[in-house]
Amino acid sequence: MNRIVLDASAVLAMILNELGGERVYKLLDALELGSDAEVFISSVNWCEILTRMQRENLLLYGDDLSALLAGVELVPFGRTDAEVTAAYAHVSRALSLGDRACLALAKSKQATAWTTERLWSQCQVDVPVELMRG
């Protein structure tokens, strides 16, 4: 079974029609059609998406995001997640809290992290990373 964790950047690429976003659209379509993939997103990344949309005055609310990401499991951020996320700070100072939360969730779910953040390809992380942009 294919297990994927979406970074906020991947979802934002889809919402904003940026390069790489079409892959997220295809993934969500496949989920709707009954794909056996499991797709997750951290509540930290969920917050990042909503924050960006509010800052840019784009209409997207929690319920809208839930509908858009139907089939994607929203995973609460707990104590263990916080500890693993903090440990990823040693990988690179350039990784944001959201980046590290996504990687921590991918590690706990034994999944591939999907992102548009090129920096991740330069980091030595212990989870598979799929860059949405070449």
C-alpha cells in the first residue's frame, strides 16, 4: 500500500495552481475513485495552509480545506510528534517547524513525504521524500 504524507507546500501548490500541484490533484482524484493509498497531513501543516490563505485574503476555511482534502487523514500533533520534530532540527537549521512536522509524521507512518521544498533533497533525512518540482 502506498502511504503518503503531504507537506503544506504540496497542498498550496495545488490550491494556487503552481508547478507540482497537479500531482496532488491526481492523488486526490485517485483517492476519490477508491485508490488503496493512505494519505496523511499533520495538523501543523493544516494550520500552515490556512494561515497562508488568510494572509493572502484567499477564501479558504477549515471546512473548505476538509472538503478539498477529502480522503486525507488529518493527524493531530502530539507529544511524540513534538519530540521527533524537534530532533529533525539537527538535520538543518533551514527546515521550518512545518517541514520537520511533515517529516516526523512521514517517519511515524512509514510513508513518503511529498513537498515542493527543494531544500529537503539536500538534507539527510531517514524518510523517503518526493519532490513535486524537478
